[in-house]
Amino acid sequence: MKKLPDYFNQLAILVFCFLSCQFSNAQTIDQKYQTEVVQQLNTLLEANYVFKDVAIKTTAHLNKQLKAGAFASKTDLSSFAEALTQEVQSINKDKHMRIWPTPPYEAPENTPERLVEEHLNRLERGRSMVGGFKAVKKLDGNVGYFDLRGFAPVSIGAPIADQYMSLLSTSDAIIVDLRKNGGGSPAMVQYLCSYFFDERVHLNSLYWRQGDRTQEFWTLDEVGGKKLPDVPLFVLTSSRTFSGAEEFSYNMQTRKRATLVGETTGGGANPGGGFSINPDLTVFIPTGAAVNPVTGTNWEGVGVIPEVKTSADDALDKALELAKVEAEKYKGNRNAEGKNMLLGMIKLLGEANATSNQDEVVTKVKAAYQADLVTEDDINQLGYIFMQEYGNSFAAEALFKSNTVIFPNSANVYDSYAEALIKNGKLELGVKNYKKAVKLAETHKDPNMSIFKENLAKAEQKLNKD
């Protein structure tokens, strides 16, 4: 029996269900036909459903209902498929499992015009979806917001996520809107979750009946942008939030990383794929089950219950109200920590002398840079303040050295470092760094290359005299 493409997302099911309503099928739905369908459906369930014992209970129920004539009045495919869905779900409580009529398929004429038209249509769909992101913006209170409608394959979704997360990286709180998200790629769920943790965290596992194997999903060590492990996070949910979107919500909730605001989600935790019962009917059978490492269970049939319950329509306003409060706290704590970090760095620089351990300064400057407290220009300017205004060229040397460590491809940082080295009597090392500045300037066609060459020439002349 041919197995249709396997995936977490329910989009395909919704499309099939929609299309099934757009055609009439002349198939006679008599007792013989219904018996054959139930027999084949039972075979597929017992061979593929993730929980074999539940599959056996479900098939026994279907046989009982068939014998009792429960389907006798269902004389068209749509009503028969709906009745089968209700009966299987009454036993397994699995919202992923559905039976739907398979739309008739006629192979289109394979012409160049059709191929071009289909290609252009794919491009248009890609432009409108943008990797599943519908909107990304900054709200009042420096609160970042993105509306995600689906978790695209990582190859498509990750580059888009990296760009948008870069735009939101300076936010003091972030709201993730999953109210209209029906799921998608588990790998993309993993990727986006990884932005909000700096340590290695076991997010979720998928148990697959085939091979009796468990697939674990952990946060990734690296993503394509800056991680935001401490930024206050809020997730918006609705009854339409389903499957992979529920996993993202559940991952964040069980790890106490986010506050969920909105409605209880749809309750679909078991991934699988579509199987053809016969040419007229298709069934989606979950072949795996999500297993959360914290709770040991999942959200199948019950949904993910938000901490802050409100209607889907009111969820954004409520979340923004909460986010603004947390953003103020976050900003206050960040500023206090930044002030202490910078004052500690300045104190160490003020004590710098010819015998100081410059690596200690480098460590503190790198930490300040990683905390977004200083830039290359900030470090460079501070170095000249210490050298020219405070008369401490050793502090300047340590600062300029820090810049060469953080920005090794910048010609200007080597030029400044060389200047401090020369001032501190380290002529050979100074000339070496001037040469490094000239080489980088030539490589990158730096507009200040002539200045760097002039500084190098003066340093070499001084070295030769000595």
C-alpha cells in the first residue's frame, strides 16, 4: 500500500478536506464497499498506528459499529469519511487521525507553459509565506513581535528566522504569535527554540513505532543570529494552534522559559502521514508520539493550557500589557549589570601599568562587547582617552590589544595598537602591527591606507635609528 508523504503539519489534511467538498463522486457506498473500507482501514491502523494496543481497540470498535449498521445511512464519501473519523477518534482520542475523500486527479498536460506557470506560482507562494513569518515588528515599550503561521523546513525557515531575529535582537521582551499556526517541521521548531536558550536543553522526543526508536530534539549550540536566553518571552495561543506550534509552546512552558497567553490549543501531538485506503479515501495515521522530557507525556487530546487564559482576540493586548512590565524590569537589570561591568573594567584600566596582566583587561573588554555594551569605535576612543587625557598609555595598549582580539580583520585596530606599543617603547612589536594594518587595508581597500602606510614608515625610521 502506497504511503503518502509523512509530516507533522496538518496543512495537507486541510487542503484535502477542502478539495473533497469541491467535487461529487459517483462511487456507490453500499454495505460491501463499507466492509472493504473498514477492513483495509483496520489493517493500516494495526500495522502503523503508534500505539498498537489502542489500534486494536479502535479496529474492534469499527468492526462492532459496522456490524451494528452505524454506517448504513452514510451513502456518500464525505459523510462516510466523517463518520469513520468520529468513530476512530471516539476510541483513540487522537486529533491527528482523520479520514477524508481523496480528490480525483487528472494529470495535466505537460506543456512548457504549464511548467512555467507552476514555477511562477511556487515563487509567489514562497514570497507570501516568507518561511512561515507573516509579520515582524517592534511594539511600544521596545517589545519585539513576530506572527508565525507555520514552521517551514529548516532550509527555508532558518535563514528567514535569522534575519527577523536580528531585527528583534535589541528588544526588551518578545511576543511569539502562534494563534494561527497549524504546525510544521519539528526541526524548525527545534531551531527557533534554540534562540531562547544558551545552555543545552532537551526540548522534546518523538517515539516512532517503526523500528521502536526514539528521536531526541535538543537545543542547538549555534544558530544564525544572536541568542536571547534572558529576554522575557510570551507566546500567544488559540484553539487553532496545533501540532508543531503546540510543541513550541509546550517546550517553552515546561522549561519555564515563556508565559503562554490565550486559549487552550488544539491538542495534536502525534506526527504521522497519510495512507491510501483505496482510490477514494485517505487516512492520516500518527506513526509517532511526542514525549516531553519534563512531563513524560504530551498535549494530545488535551491541548497546551496557557498560564494566562483569555480569548484569542484579546491575547495580544494582554500579552503586550504584561510584556511592557517585564521589559522595564529587564531593561533596569540590564543597565545595572552593564554599569557594574563597565565600572569594573574602567577600574582595572586605571590601575594598568608596565607590569600589568593585559589578558585580564582583554577578558573584561570582550565580556563588555558580548554584552552589547561597547563597539569597536567605543573601545578605540576609550583607548585614546586613557592615552591622551589620562596619560596612561599602558591602559591604552591593553584596550587596543583587546580590539585586535575582538576585531582581527580591522586595519584600524592594529594601527591604534601599534601607536600605543611605540609610545611604550615596544618598537619592533609596533612596526609588526603597523605592517598588519597596512596589509589588511590593502586587502579591504581601506580609504585610510595612505595614513597607515605613513605611520608604518615613521615607525620603521624610528626603529632603524635606534
